Amino acid sequence: MIDKRLAQIATRIEKIKAALVALEPMRPGSLTRQYKDPRSQSGPYYQLSYTRDMKSRTDYIPRHCVREVRRLIGNYKRFKALTTEWVDLSIEQGRLKMRLARKP
């Protein structure tokens, strides 16, 4: 049973690696629409906020680039989900291998 699960984990990890290689450029963060005058909601602009190397940053995004930046943010979210799954699977894989090694 353990061997079967180890094979499943190895297969999924290979699929994750392939998906990571296929990823396109990415950007972390959260894109929000802000207003120069929030009361009347006039003068809208977009800003991308993120933290990198323990520093909070904000980039102003031109309106014509919003769609592309949303796509880049989606790529980053996909990257994070894949790497999190890979780590979880690796932890499970390590535990199963240790359990196998203990058996006489």
C-alpha cells in the first residue's frame, strides 16, 4: 500500500514539475482600483501592492495594462499553489519512506 502511494506521489510531482516549466511570466500582489477623490469616485487609477524581500511595494498600473497584470497575478497564484502542493507531497513522501525503512 505504501509503495502504491509513493508511486502516486512521484507521478503527481512529475506533473507539477511539468506545469511549473510551462508557466509564463508572473507577478505577485493584489491589483486594486483606487480613486483620486474617493467620495465622488473620480479619477480612477489602478495599483498593484505586494511584499517582496520583506518590503512592501506599490506599482501604479496604466489602464491599458490591467488585463495583462491580472493574467500575471494569476500565473503567480498558480505557481504558489503548485509549489505548496509539491512541498506537501514531498513531506508525505519522506514520511512514507521513513516508515518503509523501519520495517524489517
